[in-house]
Amino acid sequence: MRLACQENSSMRIVLVEDNSSLAKGISYRLEDSGHAVDVLTDGNDAEQFLKSDTADLIILDINLPGVDGLTLLKDLRRRGDARPVILLTARAETQDRVIGLDAGADDYLIKPFEMAELEARIRALLRRRDVPQQQFRKIGALNYDPATRQLFANKTEIDLPRREMSVFECLLEAEGRLVSKSALLDHVYGTGADIDEKVMEVYVSRLRSKLSAHGIQIVTRRGLGYKITEKQS
């Protein structure tokens, strides 16, 4: 994907981490990079704070006193809060990562981690935030509004699940070029997420069946990836 890159842009970041030493280390590092950081150490406090706060990005530990991180994340998404969230956890099992990502996380880091890696993940999310907003884009019989992430057939919205919408957006942005499975996984789950590529086959299959009736096809090139195009009449 072609993304606008503004590496020196600063963000307001909420860090929810009950390990005080780790929280201080992360906040000092991010503040040195020019970001503003609010630190919370309790899930109950974070629950109230996040309901009214307008930070750009949230770094969220899963194991918290009070309300746990996954519950906080689910509540955010239930309220329609689409701010990017990076989960922090000591749980290294694949299933734990899948649960966190499916709950709505944009990225996932396993403790212990290098601060440089956390900063790289933040920069990746920052680039997504800084993609210039475009007008409606038409493909087949559909119109896509990138500002609201809505897809319409005439004036009827096509309701796609969050992951399928991310796949659609990535393919659409490629403008007919092939996108590899690994690139799609990075876009949907975050760089370096340990997710089986077969998961992407399922998403693409579901998306293909939903878009087919609207003059759109997703072409598979084995070993190379996928591309989205309008059906030829």
C-alpha cells in the first residue's frame, strides 16, 4: 500500500500498564520521541478515563487490576471507538494473540520486548493515521467512503466485518496490483503478528462471495497473492 509517511509526527498516547517500572520506561522513551503520554495503572481508572479522553493511540496491558485489558478493548470497540490499540501481554500462545486481535486490537507485543520494536509498531500505526482522506471511490457497482469506512451499493450500506473491511481496503488501495498474503496479514493484524496465512484465505473467500453480485471479483494468483478488479462485461 502507498502510505503517507510522517515519521516525525507526534501523538497523544494513553499507556495502561500496572508494572510501574515498565510503564516509566515506556513513557520516558515515548516522551523523548516527542509524544505526550498519559499513564494509568488500574483497569477501573482506565475504563473511566478512556470514555472521555481523545488520545490518538492506546497501549494496553491485558493483565490489569480491576477491569482487564481485553474487557477494556471490547468496550472501546462496542462504543464505536476506532482508535488504534496495541496490546501488551506476557502470554505467548498463538491462541492468546488471536483472541486479542479478534477483540479489536490493531497490534500485539509479547513481553519482554525491545523499546525499538514498540516504537516501530507505533510508527506503522501513525502512518495509517496520516493517510490523506479521499473522496468516495467507485468500483463495480459499489462506492466506498474512506473517511467513514463505509461501503455502499446505491444508498444501501454493505455491512462488512472489521477484518473483511480491512482486506477490502488493502486490495482497493493497491489499484488492481497483486497483494501478497503476508502483506494482507500485516495490514489486518499488524506487522509481525503470528497468524496462519490460511486465515487470510478464509477472509478473501468470504469477501469474494459478498462482492461478486456487485460487479467485483477478487483474482487469486497462486504463490503471488490477490487483486481486486471489476468484472468484465
